[in-house]
Amino acid sequence: MSDVVERTLSALPGLLGQHDPGAGPGGAGGPGRVSASSRLGSLIRSITALTSKHEEEKLIQQELTSLKATVSAPSTTLRLMKECMVRLIYCEMLGYESSFGYIHAIKLAQQGNLLEKRVGYLAVSLFLHENHELLLLLVNTVVKDLQSTNLVEVCMALTVVSQIFPREMIPAVLPLIEDKLQHSKEIIRRKAVQALYKFYLIAPNQVQHIHDKFRKALCDRDAGVMAASLHIYLQMIKENSSGYKDLTGSFVTILKQVVGGKLSADFNYHSVPAPWLQIQLLRILGLLGKDDPRTSELMYDVLDESLRRAEINHNITYAILFECVQTIYTIHPKSELLEKAAKCIGKFVLSPKINLKYLGLKALTYVIQQDPNLALQHQMTIIECLDHPDPIIKRETLELLYRITNGQNVIVIVQKMLDYLKEGQEEYAIISLVGKIAELWFIQTMNAVFSVGGDVVHSDIPNNFLRLLAEGFDDEKEDHQLRVYAVQSYLALLEEEDKLYPQKFLQVMSWVLGEYFSLVTDVDPEVILTKLHSLLKKTFVTSETKAWIMAAVTKIASHTSCSKTVDEIIQELSSSLDTCLRQYAFELKHLCEDKALMKSLLPFDASCSDLVVDASLSFLDGFVAEGLAHGAAPYKPHHQRQEEKLSQEKALNFEPYGLSFASSVSSSGVTGRQSPTGLSFGSDISGNSAETGHKETNTLKLEGVRKLWGKEGYLPKKENKTGKENEPQAVPCGSLLAGQVGEAPALRPEQGASLSEEDKEKQQLASTLFIGLGASAGVSLMGKADTATQKFKRKSKITETQQLSEEASDFQNSAASNFDPLLDTVPDNVEDSEGSVHTGLRKGSPSSSDTVEDNLAFETPQSLRKSVLDDRISANRLSQSSLFADSNIEIFQPSSSAQCESASETPLVPSLPEELEELPHSEVVGLCQSDALALHLCKVWTDDSLLLIVFVSNKTTAALHAVNLILESATSHFPVIEAQSVEHCQKCVRMNKVCTQAILPASVSYQSEMETCLEFSVTLSLMDFIRPMEMTTEDFGKLWLSLSNDVKQNIKMSPCQDSLSAALDTLQQKLKLHRVDVIGNEGILACQLLPSVPCLLHCRTHSGMLALWFRSPCAALPDGLLYQCQKVMEES
Amino acid sequence: MQFMLLFSRQGKLRLQKWYVPLSDKEKKKITRELVQTVLARKPKMCSFLEWRDLKIVYKRYASLYFCCAIEDQDNELITLEIIHRYVELLDKYFGSVCELDIIFNFEKAYFILDEFLLGGEVQETSKKNVLKAIEQADLLQEVSTSSFSGHSVSMVGWDSETSCSSKLLEGIL
């Protein structure tokens, strides 16, 4: 550098000449202190002296006016100009516009001496942005300075280029900068590399050809230059990691040297060698090693070394550790390193320093999917962080919880999120959080509700759901997100070709797709049309659903120009046997021919616009009169028909789909009953818009429906709580838990005694939050968790039944509480072997659950469980609703499952796995056997499903190969069954159509000397699917009144059980009915058909007879139950 | 790094450096909101913020807040150290730097920043090298700048605002 100094010193006389001769050099204060008495100084001081913003404004405006005059005066010297620039920068910093000075800044950079140039360049870099047009005027100056022999000038030019430079002018300076890569001074080389990095960022293709120069820079003898080149590499590797795998070795070597302290001490920062360099390298390695075991292999050593070296207790080492941990979790995993990294995360999480704690939580969030156990280890810290005074920590904790949300803890987590929202401060945070809640809760919940609840859900649930989606909340952006999410999730669901979805769900999907397809811009409408088209062709789709689909097709068609798929659909359906569909096809055809009409008829997102409705249907008067004149029966209002129907016992349920709609149908005779949006514009298409409008509003039921979901999600209502005022609602879980502290069984003794109330609460919260994350770490808290959740569940079930009894619109509620049990069944099937045991046990039967739960222990390896989980979640989330709702049979692999080993040790005597043993179950009965095999069956009645456990025992002394068990449609395959051992598989069964008895055909095939196949069948009774249903008398009364299908029968009571209570006892024990209340000679009982169809029974004794009166929303259920009652009463 | 802001406890901006192109209006809006948000935080709270879609790392030195916005994958802790290294550089350059030094010599503070961070990336981490580069350019200034005065002079009229003259690194190292 000495040559620079020399050269500049030689230029000094010239420089000095420009200055006021009067001012002598001061320099008392240190290098370059500017006097407060300078113009800038006085400006600053006078501003500080001011008291009001208004005064400040006035002063600055004054200053700016005088500055403007000065800078534009031709007599102004460059030195004065320099001072003006500094003042201008100051004014801009205060927020005042001073664009008149920009051009002068460029001039100063161009014409000034070194000092003035320096200020000129600084002003340019502060004033202008890279697309500013004035920037072009700087290019010449930069080119000139790059060619200067003065190093300081070159440095300045490079500095400004690295900050802002017009993209289109890069070619003008690129060769000069490339030259600088060979410069003898490292500072020039470094800045040149940095300028190239800037170019790469703004115009990557302009520097494509000099990649080899980057490599040279990477190998530069100066560490600073090398470090600068890492910026470019990091960027390039981010974009395309596979192109730079060959450099992994080099990066590892560099990192090794840095970590080993081989760099000059200049690069040390608080005695840690080049931490910036280390972090940069770690990030690069993370990107290179991601999903690449071979490359990851190369870096294990150095990562280990980095972890080990970073031991000094200083922030900078934590920075390195954090980056290290991130890298370790990003690359292909190595258990040894993961262990160390996990320990590190623990250090962060437990640190008293809040910054480290925050990063610990962040790291946990990052790794949670790979290692949920880690979160379990720190669950108490996480709970504490939930109530941390710093909202940032809280928010990060919620983010973490968001990642571990599953069916069992969703309610608690969403509640926590809502709490946070209520404290809500910042708009941005609220938007993102609400989005998460909506995602987590709303769409997913509803998806689960529709797919699991299937066609038993009341039609108002989908209607209300759609209404909500259409009306939206107060926030446009949020609505948009929600709708986009809905469309995307449905498209993803329809992706699976052969999935069977419930009709109602398909209807919802088609409505949403039709209404909001255009919000999702990256999907071609044609793709959606094709999907809908293929649905139309499916046989399982009912014609009602097809009508919905057609409406969606029509809507999409109205927003796209001609589409082949639409034409095909019209073609196909024009000859359909279904008159309704045929009509749709014709309508669509006509509309396609007249696009203008179509557009006006089907405006986008108009589902919420108010339409004028002629509710009295006066335009039909003529038609009606004509009909009556021709001898048609007079119209009976709905309730009248309902009454008439009720008076006839066992009448079929003709309950119409939508009330007002039905009336319009009956009078107009248009087959629009099945239309989802009521777009049945038949003959009167051009004329009577009022009618079309009428229907359009009908289906969505926009009027008179109470708003149950608000911005914060579900709004619990008072009415729901009738008779349970003291009981907490299903949602506010915190209070629920609090209420249970007293009654909950003690913790494990060594813990329990010493814990304060508060801690207990926290532990309970922990257990509800971390439930389902599973495995051994959770066990210590499991006992508590279980009781809490179980009670929780029971309650939610009660609410559910209550809600069934409520008015139609109230069905929204059951969406909320349904969620728990419903989603619960999902993980059941998903995790199957362990999972179902897990949840099943937790819920248990009413008689045994509480005691059983404490004994829980899961020894199954986490990995197995996880992989099963991952595989299944996507496949089973929305399972078909055939009799075998979830047709997966999980096999216990001998190598991976503890249960299986125990099963194989027990020779030939099939016994239930320990966990299932505790549940109510049937005896193990033989199904069939051959010389080689014996099959046994055991039914396990879990709270929410029927589990069939099929045991396959190998009676021979040799191993049997390729054993396939086919039950209904599901196959389970045992590759090998060892000699004299028993394997088993399990299957969750649900009843789809009510019948007293069902026979499932099944077969087993195996390979011994030859392929053998045994056929057998499994008989299921209605009673296998009946569970007691707890409720209060009030709820019973309400529900009773709301149900329409009833069956009455008097049966004789045998002399031995002449009392009512004896009869009720029999029913309770043998039929698993829940005894709600007994008043005098009347008794009421309740039960449910899985998943949640209630059936109520009213009994009355009079003169040796027992009068049974059943009511249920399902028509066939009372009949079936009556049959069972008669049977048990006769038997006893 | 997306930008760096220095502002006083009273919310007065002392330095701003933007590494991403934004309109003046946006810059003003971001500055205003961010200054408010950061000033509202209590001293014992975490130095990191998730603010809009940015990560904010801030630290207070005496009367001055240093505040950086970084990208999602960036390391928060190292950003804190960037801030600290910058303060160290200022301290070394001005000799026990205080807010006043930065107020009156903000262009110097910019020069130092540009030698340390370039285009949002760390350019030179060695304290010695950064200061060498600055001093070389300053050498000219020493000779050519006419009006020099001591530290004490610049304090005139600031006695009431003693907080501005407290050393940024005091009690920290």
C-alpha cells in the first residue's frame, strides 16, 4: 500500500491549492472529526433545538431551497458542492426529498478530486437505486476510474459498482473488472470479486462465461478474496447444487483449515478463527449435502470437528454451532452427528439467554419433523415459552406447535393460537397465523369431516361450509388464501384417480372448483375440466353429484374460451339416460354458443351477491292454476307433508334436500333439485331471470343462517351448553385442564408429590400438546395425558350428540367437535399397529380405560412408526366409504415390532397383543383351517371402530411362504410365517349401510408344496358397531324431538324380569346401550352406530309388556336394534 | 442483508443503508414502523424479530439502536456479531465512539460501513484491514480538510443531551 500513499502524497500540492488559505489544519480530536461549527454542524444543532415537527419541516425546506440555489449556481466550487452533498444526504435521511441534487452527486463523482469523488460516490449510492435513469450517467466515470492508476480511485469505483450498477451497462465494465481479478493488491481483487457477485445477482447470464475465474478466485492465496468468492458460490449452489458437487472436497478442506486455525490471526474474531467464513462454508456444505448421501459422507468429519471446536462460551461460537446444527439436519443424516446436534439444540433451548432460547426453538421447529422426540424432551421448556412475556418467543413456539399438530392436539394448539391472536398486535403476524389456523383447522377439518363422515353428514354442513367460503371473513387477503388453499387441496385430492369420496364431499369439491378455479393461476382450467370429466364418467357418482359437477363445468366453461373437454362432455351427456344431466348438457351447449349470455349469467365470484327473489313464486301462479284445473293435487306445505309422513310408521324419509328449493321444484317441475347452484335454466333461460336467481340463492342458504364461524374460527354458542353450564366447552381446553387438576389421578408418585399446582397444569398442557408425538419419552406423562384427553373426548362426544339434535344450521358445530373423534380415527388407521393401539387404549372402554392407560408403554422403534405414518397419512386421510372404510391391513414385521416377537413366541395359541387385550373384545374363534394353517378371529370393540384381528398360525414344522390374506378387498401379505408361529393382522371396519348381519368373504392363500387357497368368511353383526352414547336427559329430549324415523313395538316381558330396571339392565349389558335416565315406569337409553349415528330408545312398562320406541336419523337403524332387543329379551 | 438502520432512542434515524431496491415511500414506511416496533421492545427481550416477512436483528449500544434486516436462511447470531464488529470499527476509528460522532460524521460512518459490508455481504472482517483502507483514503482528507476541531468542541451545545455522548461500547467490552 505504500505506493498508494506515495502517489497520493505527490498529488497533494494540487489538492491543497483548492482550499481556503485561511483555515489551518486542526486535527486535535482524532482522525477526521468534523467541526460542529461547520454548516452541517449548525444545521444539525438547529434541528435538535427545535421542538415541533412543523418547525423542523420549515427549517429543512429553507435549507433545501438554499442548497438548491447553491448547487445549481455555476460559481459553486466542487468543495462547496461536496459540503452541500453531505447536507443533502442528511436531509434525505430525515425524510425530505432532495432529488434536485442527484445529478450534482453524479457530477461530483465525475469531476471532483479524490475527496470530492468519494463523497460524490457515496451520495450516488445513497440517493439512487439500481433502476434509476441517472445511473447511466455514472457509467463513464466508473469506467474512467477503473482504469485509473490511483488505487483509491479504483477502490471507489469497485465499491460503487458492487452496490449499484445499471444492468444493461455491465458489458461496458466487465472486461475491466475481470482484469482486476489479476491485480496484485488483494483489496482490489476482493472488490472485483464482489462486483462480479453483484453482477451475478442482477444478471447471471452476463457472467456465465467467467465461471472459471470464480474458481480461480476461490483458490486465491488471500483468504479475503476466497471468502468473497464464496458469496458467488453460495448463490450458484442455491440455484443448482448438483453442478458444484465436485467442489465439495475443496470446501471441506477450506473449512478444515479454518477450523484448525490455519488462517492468519487477522481473521480472528474474538479469538475464533474467521467465523464468517466458517458459517458461509457450513451453509454451502448444507446445500451440497442435502439428499445426497455420498456428498454428505465427505463432510461428516469436518462437521464433527466444527461442533467440537466451538466450545468457548461466546455468541460467535453459538452462531457457528447453530449453523452447524442446521447443516447436520439438512444433509443426509448420520446418527452420531444428529445426536450431538440434538444435544446442541438442547443447550440452546435451555439457555437462560433469550436469544439462544429463541434460536433453540427455531432449531426445534426445523428438526421437529425428523425428530419429534426432541420436542418431547423439551416439552416443559416449550410450555414455559408459550407464556413467555416476549411475543416473539411465543410466536416461535406456536410455529413449533403448528408443525406438530395432529388429530389429537389440534384443538389445544388452535386454541393457543387464538389466544395469541387475541393479544394480537401486528397485522402481518395475524395474517400469517390466521392463515395457519384456517389451513390447519378449517379446510383440513372439513376435508376430514366430509371424507370420514361421508354421506351421513347432514346436507346443511356442506352448505354452510360453502357459504362461509363464499362470504368470507372481513379480510380480503385471508379469504383469498383460504379459497386458494381449498382449491389446491381439492385438486390434490382429485389427483388420486381411483379414490372414492363421499358424494357430499364431491359436491363440495365441485362447487369450490367451479367457483374459485380462477384464483389458482398456475393450474390450467382444462386440467380441472378433465378431472371433473373423469368424475362424471365414474359409476359410483350419483346423479345428484353429477349435477353439481356439471354446474362446476358450466362455470369453468364460461370463463374459458372453447374447450375440448367441454365439447366432449356435452357430446357424452346429450345422450345420457339421466334426463337431468341431459338437460344440463343442452343448457351448457346453448350457453357455449352464446358466450355473452353465459358471462352475464355466470359472473365470477357472485355467489354472495344479492339477487332479487320472487319468493311468492307469483310468476308460477298461472302454471299452478292450470295444473289445478287439470286435476292436480293442491300443494301441501312441507310441514304438513312431514306430519302426514310421521303419522305413518316406518315411512321412508323423503326429506328434501333444501326446503325452499323443494317447493320451487314441486311447482315448476324443473329437475333442478339436484343442482348445487340451482343453475337450472331450462326453457325459461332467457326470460325469467327471477327464477334462476331464486334458485341460485336457495342452495347456498344465505339467509337466516347464523354465523358460526368468525374470524377467529368457530364461535361457540351459549345455546349449546344447555344443561351443562358448569362444564367447559370442547374448545377452551386450558380451562378444561385446569378444571381437572383436582380429579386427575396423581402423577407418577416421585413426581406428583413435589409438583405445584401450576406445574401440574403445565404438565397437563404438555401432555395434551405433545400427544401423538409418541414413543417412550412421552410415557412419563402419558397417564395424565390420557385421562385428560379421554375426558375431553367424552365431552366432545356429548356436544356432538347435542348438536345433532339442534336445528339444521347448528350442524356447523358438530364440525368443530366432530373433528376430534373423526381425526382420531385417521391416525388410528394410519399408524395402525401402534397407532390404533395407542388411541384405542387411551380411549378404551368406559369400564377399563382409566386403569389401563397407566400401564402404557410403547417400545416400538420410532422409525418404523414414522415411516408407516408418513406413508399412510396421505393415502388414508380421505379413505373411501365402502364397508371397509380403511382397507389397510398392517402386518407386524418380525424384525421391527416388539409385539410381533411376542406373538411368534407363543406357539399356535393365538392371543391378542397386550395392548388390545385390555380392550373389550370377543373370544378368539376359529375361522377355518387346513393341514398347514389355522385362522382365528378376534373382534376388538374400540370406542370408535371395530377392529378385526385375524390370526394366521402355521401348524407345520416348516416355514410357510407367501401367505396372502384377502379380506373383502384388502390384502395383507406375509412373506414368511415361521414354523409353529402365529402372525396376525388387523383391520378396521366400519358399517356403511345398516344391516343386522353382514358376511365378509375372505380367503387366504399360501405356498407350501403347492399353491393352496382357503376360503372363509367373517360374520359381523350390527351389534359390533353399536356403542353406548352418553348424554344428559335434556339432550336426549332435544335430540328425540329432532329425529324423525321412529319405530314402536310392544314386547312381552318374561316373568323373571318383570321390573323395568331388570329390563334396562339386560339392554344395557347385552346391547351396550347407555342408560340415560329412569323416571317412574319409563326409561330412556341411547346408543350410537359408529361412527356417530345416534339411536334413542324410550321404554315403558305396562301390564307385563315393554313398550319400545326407537328414534334415529337413520331409517334402518331402529329396525335393526329392535330386532336385537327382541332377541335379548327372549333369551333372558 | 437487506438493509441496515441506525436510530436513536428518540427514534431519530442516524444512518440508513439499503441493499435492496425499494421506493422512497416504502423505505420511509419500513423505517417508521420498524423504529416503532423496536423501540417498543423491552430491554430483556430477544434481539430478533420476525417482522413482516423479514427477520430483524437489532441491538442497542448506549443511546443508539443498530438494526439489520436479513433473509430467512441467514444466521441471526452472526448478524449480531456483524453489528458488533461495526461498532468496534467505529469505536476504533473515532476513539471511544459515541452517538454524537455518528451524528456529525455520518459520512465517515458510511465509508466505514462500505468497507466492511459491500452489497449486503461481509466484505472484510479484519478490523485492521478495514481501518487501513479507510485511513488511506482519509489521509488525503487530513491534509485537505480545512476545518478541524477536537472532540470537545463538537460537544458544545449538547450538554443537555448527555446520552448522545455516552460511549457506545462502554460497559460492553
